[in-house]
Amino acid sequence: MSAPEIASPQGYGKLRAYVAKPAQAAGKLPVVLVVHENRGLNPHIEDIARRLALDNFIAVAPDALFPLGGYPGDEDKARELFAKLDQARAGADFIAAAHAAKALPEGNAKLGAVGFCWGGGVVSHLATRLPDLAAAVPFYGPQPSTRDAARIKAALLIHYAGNDPGINAGGPAYEAALKAAGVSFRAYTYPGVEHGFNNDTTPRYDAAAATLAWQRTIALFNQTLRR
């Protein structure tokens, strides 16, 4: 289902999200913000949101492309449109979306975030800006600066693809900064798989790695968001 428009005065002004909820919800539930790849809110990310709902979470998946007309229904066109996005304003939009998601009346005031590729970078950025973010799970996303690592309060679960040297190069310094700051984190590298291995609509999909990474993700959200 589509959510009402979310106000984002520091970003593009407003954005919309896809919201998935369990069909038989009992009581207030944890909320997970889902941040897409550099394609916008495509059917794959909507499916990720529904998977979270099946695991008894409320999932909120904003569309960074909404200010530019929204996901255009074609992956190539989406990539071209994404290049026109103002990254600073888009980042502010997702901070606004996180606040709105955490404040949902059906939620239990616990918020987690999961993101993929570009969205993994957004999730890591949110972790440095939102001290009340309980859990953050970036899949093969660029790391924030090591200077910002000490600002993270969320429990981190970082997923890397084995064949992803561009992203993986920043891992050691970032993890050293996290350790120095006492941040709770786990990082897993899945050998022999490509950047984007969780996306089951592309040839890069690896079922074994994706299944294991998702099991670990749900376990962290259950551990941190249901207390």
C-alpha cells in the first residue's frame, strides 16, 4: 500500500513510500525502513518490504525518485533518472522518512533500517545521524567516513559480496574505526558472489548467500527491535 506523503523540508519537500504490514497484526510492531538500490522503488524492493511484513514487521520503503516523477517502470530509465538526483536532498528525505516511520501509530517506536547498494550507503549514513536507530543493515554499500563511526549507536550488521573490490576496499579502515569507538557490529563477506547478490531479479543473484544474509538480517531485527 502507498503511505501518505512524508514532509521533508530539508530535502525535496515531500516523498512517498510503499508500506507493507502483516495481515494479522497483534499489537504494536517494530518498523523497518527499506532503502532501495540506485533504481528507485522498483518491484523488487516492494517485494523486500512484503518479506519483512511476513516476518511480522511493518516495512516502509520510500522512493528517492518520487520528486523526479517516481520509479519509471524501466530499470535503465530508472538508472538514468537516478543520476539527476541531488544526493544531499535525497539523504535529507530519508532522514525525514526514518522519523515518520518511527512515529507510525501502529509501530512500537523501535526502528531498524536495511538498504542495498546505494541504499546500503544511505543506511550507514542514517546510523551516523540518528542516535535512536536501533539496528542498521547495509548490503554492499559504501561506508561513511571513519570520523563518523563514533556517532553510531545502532547495532550494525554489514554484508559484503566477495567479488566487490570497490566497496570492500573501505571495509578494514571502517571496521577499525567501529572497534575503536566500541560500536556493536558484525561484518560478513560472502565468498565468490557479486555486488547485488541479494537481488533475485538480476543475474548476480546468489540464492545461498542471499538466504543466509537475510536470515542473519531478520535475526538481528528480532533481537534489537522487539525488546
